[in-house]
Amino acid sequence: MISKEVFGLLKEFLENGEKVLEVGCGTGKLSAVLLYQGIVKSIDAINDEDWSTKPKWKFQDCNKRDNLHFENKKFSEVTEKYDRIFFINSFQFLFDDNAGNLDADRVEQVEEKLHDILLPGEKAFIYITSFAWFKQNDKPMVAEKVLFSTDVLEHFTKFDLDWYFTSEDDMVIGLTKRV
């Protein structure tokens, strides 16, 4: 889960969001919490992993609600338009090839997809857990992905970048689609 500080930034970011997408939602608990607390009116949540392997949790019936939708879908397959999109520890994995290795050719594809599905002038929120944490926990490939994904953002040309550092270890990045 995310810290209270990051949750506060996410709540502020989601203010006035009419159509929201969470990319890489895991069990979907955060999306459900955001909806049940009235922070969002409607939310779609996607994850490209097999849902049948995810643990059951107390919001298991929320996919039956009209304003919360979970779907097993890749980011590249999204076609709907959104005014808010957020990534919680998932952005860095968008650059993987099918074997889980970094693929620099995907940079343009990711930027183009984000540009296509985000409405003009609207925002994306990217939270990335500490590079140091991944290094210390023997996950050097993930640490490399974190560094790569933050470098990639500096080259995005269709967005304005607002950087919010929540601590030395974690970062929150805000993107605004240029009109």
C-alpha cells in the first residue's frame, strides 16, 4: 500500500476527476477505497495479471457496481478516454518486453498510448517506490526499471512534468497532457 503522504497527494490529484483509470491495480483494493470514501465518482481498474491468482478481500463484490470496473487488460489495449490516470508502482513495468526485460522501443508506444487516452489538459499520477528498496532487496532488474522509467519521463514531449518528491526514497510524478 502507499503512505498517508502519498495517499493525500493522490486524493488531491483525483479531485474533480470524472473518469479515472488505475493502471496495474493489483487486487483493486485502492480503487475500491477511493470509491467508497467518495474521493472518486467512477473508476476503471486494469491489471494484466490473472485475476484468479489474486487474494480475496472484503471488496470482492465491487465489480458488480456500476461505477467500479475491474478488467484483465494491458495498458496498450485501453481505448477509453480519461481525465485522470494513475499508476502505483506499475509505470516502470510498461517498458518490459514479453520476457520481462527493458525494451527502449516501448518508450514512444507508452507515451503515445498515454497521450491517446488522456483528455487534453488532464493529468497522470505516477508513484514509484524507492530505487534503494529494490536494490536492498535483491531486485536489481526492478531497480533498473525504476531508473529507466524516470529517465524516460524527461523525454516525454507531449506532457508537462511536475515532480513531487515525497521522501528520499519514493517519488510521485505528475504529468499534464499539453493542449
